[in-house]
Amino acid sequence: MKKIFIIFTLLLLPFQIRAAFIEGLEDVPVMEGLQQIQSDGIAFGNEDSRLVEAVLTSDNLAFSKVIEFYENTLPQMGWIYQGKRDKTLIFEREGETIEISEEQKKPLYVRITVKSKI
């Protein structure tokens, strides 16, 4: 019986730890409770630079929770916190900037933009 439990647990493990990431930004997670609006995103670039923009929404999250999540999560992925300008968080990593801004309060709309500094 113990072997069956271990096998079952190992088979389910990949499903338990799989996180959702923003489409076009494979290393920027979507906070639980936010949903990406597919029709509002843009992405273009080449070998030297890129611009990716995504819009996320939630009916019951406050932007303060979004701030807390990304201030704790993005540094673990190599992003360095640069500060806050108005309602926009700014991080940098390897020649790129990520900006996370509140577009609307109710429902909450959050715009995440990644762009090369070139």
C-alpha cells in the first residue's frame, strides 16, 4: 500500500508544482487570482531586443497584493527591483526592464511590459 501511495504522489507532483506564466514571457509568473487577457497583449522583437506587453485582470484582488507578489517573486528569477514610480513597479535584468502598473482598480487591470533597454 505504501508503494502505491509513493507512486501516486510522484505521478501527481508535476501537476502540483506547475505554475502559470505570462504568454510570451516564459519566466514571468501569473499571480494566482489574475487572468491574462489574450486579446490585449503584444509581442515583437528580434535577436537584439524585444517588447512584450500583457494585461491581467481580477475581480477580487487589490493592486497591493500584486505588488507584494511580484516584489517577492521576480528577484528569485533574477530581476532587480529598481523602485516604484506612481503606480508602476520597475525591475531590471540583463539589459531589460519590466514595468508592472495598475491600469484600473475595479475590476483590477494590471499591465506588465518587458522591453529591452536598447
